[in-house]
Amino acid sequence: MGLIALLAACRETDDDVPRLCAAMPVGGRTLLEYQAYVARGAGADGFVVYAERATPELRHMIERLVHAGFRIKLAQSVLEMIDHIHPTDRLLMIADGVVASADIVERTIACPDEAIATIADIPANIAFERLDGKARWAGLAVLEGGRVAAIRSMPEDWDVQSTLLRSAVQIGTAQLPIDDMIAPAGDSVLDQVEDLEALADVDQRLLHRHRFEPGKGDWVERHLFGPLGRLVGPVLFRYGIAGTWLELGAIVFHLLAIGLFLQSRPILGLLLLLVAGPLHALGQMLGAIRGERSPIFQQAAATRAVLDVGVILALAWGLFAAGAGWGQLVLAAWVVQHGLYLIFIAPPAGSQTGWRAIWQPGGDIMTWAMIPFAFLGQWAWVLGLLAVWLTLVFADRMWRAPRQK
């Protein structure tokens, strides 16, 4: 039994012109590709695209997904859908023109039985299909694969997507309200788009949704690079720049900075680190939205930690070689030990507030802490400050750790 994502595309309209919402741009890809990548990230291992009329543009989108490793089929009738969907499969149905952030898709899939994601029937949700007097369909549903075969006798002019939905409603399939996840209660993204104008701010809201969460990054990551991503992210999406390339750029700048620190040229090394930080942050934001799976992107966090350790050790060696004394090497060992422990072994239990939200261990805040010492020319004090900082955070974590009974 697998999870099959059913994506609707290219439906006929009243004037007999196919409407290809699937081709509209979202997150640097077409909407159809965005839906497929989000579904794959949530666990879908097979994909069926239903289109009453397969345009060349739609076929090109499917070819790109095939080349990207998707197991995807095109169906132009219910009989073709039956060939691609086994009755024992779980079917994730995503409506035509729906943009949903990954967390909404994951919450829908998490339901063990059939479920229809719903939102309240209010004027703000008028673009979504009404289910009853209180709820509208949020464009997502998890159904049994056998439900497709149950509608094989439907008239040819009926809409397959709506028929599947109605057949599930008629047997009393459970509704899954998700109003708590979208505005104003939450910040997840859910839209039903019909034209390009409706997509004007979707990329901005997706970038806002993927900002650094409280407790998940240091102050610089969340309060400087987050807004930067929302500012330049749509431009990067427009030109199709992948997060992987930005991550690769950040790695290169990190490596060059390590080389400069080893050569006792810390100011140039610091400048390169100041460039690497936002590249890493932007790469994470874009790659998460685009559902990238390259090894560089998936291992970015671990790679960043290793490179930050390299920066500390290289800085210590460069200062030692310049005559600052062996104490720099001892401080570097202290900083590395406590930093790795706090990041990988004893991370914060929940969202941090106050000073804890500002001074969480992280490579970017370490970089920005170096700036005043660079202006004053007091590089020998950098590792001492980092050692004191991490020791205080370590003591705070130990004090707040739950006591074993």
C-alpha cells in the first residue's frame, strides 16, 4: 500500500477553453510542480495528474517531474486513473489551483483514516468549494484508492475532482478543520488561485511561513536574515535560483574564510563569513519551499556546524601563529566542545524568550560578535568572549534541564 498524490490540472471551462492553473508560478516552479514536491516531502511515492485535456505545456511539466525522479502518470479519464491507482493505495487528492504549505499537507496525511480538510464557510473563503452550511473544502483530502473505481460509471461531463469529493462526503467521511493553521490564527499558507493576480503575494507568504522559528536559530538568523529572505526571495524565485546553489556558495565562502583565518588574515575571513551567512539562510528558505532533496541541501545543517568548528579552530591557529599564545588553542577547544554539545546533544527544549532567544549558539551570531573586535583590533579577545558566552548558556541549560526522579 502506497500513498498516491492525485493532482488535478487543465479542466474545461464554460467557454470550452482549458484552464491551466497548474502552470502558474509558485515558489520558483509551476503550481503543479510545487504541489508534487510538497506531496513528495510529506510521503507520497506515486503521482497521478488528471487532465481532461493534456496541453503541450502540461506534458512538459510532467516530463520535468519525471526527470527529477518522480513516479508520475497522466490520466485523461477515470478508467486511466483506475489503471494507476490500486484500491489498497491511500489517495492524497490536491485540488486544481490550490496552494498549500507543507505543514497543512502533512497534517492531512497524518490522519489514519479517510479525511477531508475543511475551512469555515465565511466570505474570506468564498473561492473554495462549499461542502455544507458550515464548511468549505480546503482543497486537500485523504481517501481510499478504491473510491476512484466507485465513480467509474459517472457521466462523462462530470468533474472528477468534485465527484470524488462528493462521494466521500456522502458516506460521512470525517472532516478535518484546519482554520487554526491559517490566518489570522496561524501562519500556514492556503490559497485557491484562478489567475496570476491571485498569486501576487503567495511567494511572500510562503517565505514568511518558512522564516526561522523561535528557538530554532539565533537572533541573526531569525531577525535579520528572515526579513532579507522575504525581501529578495521572490526575485530569486522569479529567476529559478535553487536553494542548493546558495548553500553551495555559502560553503565555498566558509572554506575561503577558514583559509584566511589560518593565514592570520582575520578581517578578510570575517568579511567572507558575513557573506556566507545570508547565503546559507536564503538557501534554506528557498530549498524548503521548493522541496529540494540534493545532498548539499539535505546535509546543509551538519555541514554548517562542521565549517563553524573549522572557523573557530582556524581563528585560534592563526592567532597562535601570530604570537597570541597557546591559550587561544585551549579556548578554541573549550568553545568547540560546548558549542557542539549545546547544538547536537542538549538543544533547547522549546521556544526561547528574552535573552535566551537572542544568544542561542549559532554560527551567524558568532560571526556578528566578531565585528566589534575587528574594529578595535582586539582579535585575541574573540575566543575568550565566545567561551564565556557558551559557558553561560551551558550552565543555563543544565539548570533548566528536567531533573530525573
